[in-house]
Amino acid sequence: MASDLDFSPPEVPEPTFLENLLRYGLFLGAIFQLICVLAIIVPIPKSHEVEAEPSEPRGAEVTKKPKAAVPSANKRPKKETKKKR
């Protein structure tokens, strides 16, 4: 009865190149997703240099007035008459 037991490991075929590529691609995709989720959750403080030297003074932004919607010269006015078929 002791001779009937087979303790050898089961025969598993070697993974092919495409299976390895798929496995490692899935691992890289999962790591990328974790990094993206962590980037959303964990706030990154802005550097002090950017805050100290703004490219435009804030007073200039307040004095700007919104432009009225001006139709561009390239657009043709819509025809109000129906087309004849």
C-alpha cells in the first residue's frame, strides 16, 4: 500500500512567451492603477517657488472684462428658408 502513493509534483507545462507577457503586463497594469489611485488620495503640496513668483499679477486678472460673444467671420449665418428638394 505504501508503494501506491505518488508524492512527485504534478507535471505543469512551462509557460509560453505570451503567457509570461500577459502575466507581467497585468502586474504592471495593477501597479499603475495603484499609483493613480494613490495620486488622487494623497495630496502633493505645491512648491513655494511657484507661489512666490506668479507669472501674472492677480490685479490684472480682476481688471479683465469678459468678451462678448462675437460671431467669427468664417461662420456663415444660418439660412432661415427651407431647402427645396
